[in-house]
Amino acid sequence: MMKTNKSNYIPAKQHTVLTTGEVIKMLRELKGWTQEELAKYCSINAKNISMLENDKIEIGKKRALQLATAFDVHPAIIMFPEYESKEIQKVA
């Protein structure tokens, strides 16, 4: 078996830029949850989840923490989808 290391890999090119709302919707759909189910897991009402997913309201730190806990991801993934993951890891 061939041994691999990080120098053998080339980072993928960025294909699209996601909004915070798109990230929330994507994470929710990956879990297979409805907006109502997500509302139960994070204590944010379903109407506000809909508004967040459609970028109608700002996320704020408290909501980002609630959603991150429900999705089991770092809050920066939700709040700052445009940043590279290596930059997020420096903050964590």
C-alpha cells in the first residue's frame, strides 16, 4: 500500500460562495430535518429559521451558537461561511 502525506494533495478550487442562510439550510437538509425539527433542537422558532435561511434577518452570535450546538459544528462555520476552514481553525 502506498503511503500518502499532505504534500501529495492539491486543495480544491472554490466553486461557489455560500451565504449564512444557505449554510444553515444545507446543514439542516444534511441532517434530514425540517425547519420545525431544527427549531426544537436549537430553541429558535421555525419562522425565524425560515427568515435566517432566506437571509431576511441577521444571525447574531446567540443564534449562531444555538444552531452550531444543534448541528455539532463550530459557530464560525455558520457565521462566516466565506472564510477558509484553515482560518477558522486558527480562531478556535
